[in-house]
Amino acid sequence: MIILLSPAKTLDLTSPYAERPTEARFAAEANRIARAAAKLGPGRLAELMHLSPKLAALNAARFKTFARAEERPAIRAFAGDVYRGFDAASADEDTIAFAQEHLRILSGLYGVLRPLDAIRPYRLEMGTRWAPTRDKLTDHWGSKVARAVLSDLKADGSGTILNLASNEYYAAVGPHLPKRGVRVIAPDFRVRTAEGLQFHSFTAKVARGTMARWVCDERVADLAALPSFERDGWRYDAEGSTPDKPLYVRG
């Protein structure tokens, strides 16, 4: 099983880590994109990614100095809601090793990353309507990201993708998958309220990270185990589930 996650806008650039970073598959391409993005300037970055002037200036500076910036493993750099759920700081060596083999982080700049792949500070969403050679990043990457995921899926031998990424990032993979031979499982996380089951973006992001961590902790390889996911108050809802879209409810 190959797990897909989205990256995070929030970064942790200071916490210590023990692992030796690995090289990202598309590191050279990331450098080319960063060089092109460095020419945009704060104003254009603010327009493209709907950033405040302060954030636009920060990320313009990051692209300007990208080649000289310190690298750190992706799983130790991303620090948003999904990664709060994954909680890499509490993961043991075996869990991180399993994640390195089975977890893939989709990225607008790096295409696709293993958890220990080295990255430099950046912000560039996959849905950005800009790219060095095309109108938007998903067009720029084309089928490259999907082919990389399929290569890992072939090595994994399961033929199953556990899609815990957002729609924005999965758009770089889904349209390029073959119609046969690959099964995509996309869990749905809902909160029980007085008005019924509701989707809460923040809660779902944390839950995706929590499920990814559970798969890595338990070395889950069989789809039959997915209904047994019970962490942070989440429970499988058989009545609301379909084979490829299991429902998990909290509350």
C-alpha cells in the first residue's frame, strides 16, 4: 500500500532530528522551478498564492536564496495540521523506516517526496496557476508525479493507493492513473453534530495524518485492516462506507 499525503504551508526549521536525509527524486527539477519563481517577486507571489505582503516577502526571499538554504527531511520540515496528526517527533525508527517505503508526500515544488527526502524552505501549492513552462503546476508536472507513484506501487506489490491527500494535490496523480490495476481508497472523515455528520477541514487534515501514522505504526498492508482504525476518537462507520470510500466518524 502506498499512502499519499499533502505537504504543509507551515514549516519547522529548528527541531533536531537524527536521520540522514535522502535525495528527492525530482530535486533537480525543484531547483529549476525555484530559480524561475525567484524572478516573480513579492507582488506576483502575493497575487498568485493569495499571500499577505509579509508572507509574500518571506517566500520571495526563500526562492532568492533557495540554492543556499539548509536542507532537512520533509517529515521533519512540514508542520501543518496533517503533520500534527502524524506526529513524527514521537515516531520510532521502525515507523519512520516503514513510512520511507510506503508514504509519499505530494509537492508543488518537489513533485513527490519520501519522508526523509531533503527539502529546502518553500511555499508553492500544486494548484498555483503558474509554472516555468505551463499555465499551472499540475500541467507542468504532467504525468511525472503519477509515474513516480506507480513505480513505487509496483515495488510495493499491492496495487493499492491510500489517498489521504487533498483534492488539490491528488489532481497531480489521479487523472494519470491507469483505469485498471490500481485501486484507490479515499477515506472520509466526518464529525457527528446536532445537525448530522459534518466535514470540518481542520479536523479532517489532522485525521489524515493520524491515519497515515497508524498505518506506519501497525505496518498495515491489508485493506481488511482499515476498519480497525481507532485513534483520536475516530471509529469506522460501516453503514456510511463504500468499498473505496470508508467513512470514519468522531463525536
